[in-house]
Amino acid sequence: MALKGRQNYIDADKMYKSVKSQANKLDDLNKTRNIGLAIAAGVYAYNLFDAIFLTSTSVESKKAEKKSPVTVSSAMVDRSPGIVISKRF
């Protein structure tokens, strides 16, 4: 751990602690990423389960569409494609 010309224990210990601290930060980031991926996969799996097993027919989704006063449509805004979201009260 000590560099050439600086072979004392204090410098080597400081560098070791610095490297160890950086490694711990990277491990924490990796754990956070893995937890986020697991949550996203869980939400996706529940969504699939809900869509396949908990919705008995497509009539239920058509009823939900009729109750929802929100409409989404595409439109050209300043010569660029855009989305228009509108809601009736």
C-alpha cells in the first residue's frame, strides 16, 4: 500500500482507509441499485399477475375506460409531435 519513497505505516494506513471508504460507498450504491431493480421487478410481476388473474374479462377494463373522463391524444405542437391530455369535470 505504501508508495515508493514513502514507506511509513501512517501513509499506508491513510491510503488503505481511503480505498476502504471508497469501496464501501460503491458497495452501498450497488445495494441501492439492486434494491431498486428488485422493487421494479416486483411491481412488474404484480402488474402481470393482476392483468392475467385478477381481471376476469375485458368488460371490466371497458367500464373503467368509460368512467375515466381523461383523454389522451396525439397532436402537432409547433411542427413537433406532442401529446394532449385532457380531463372533463
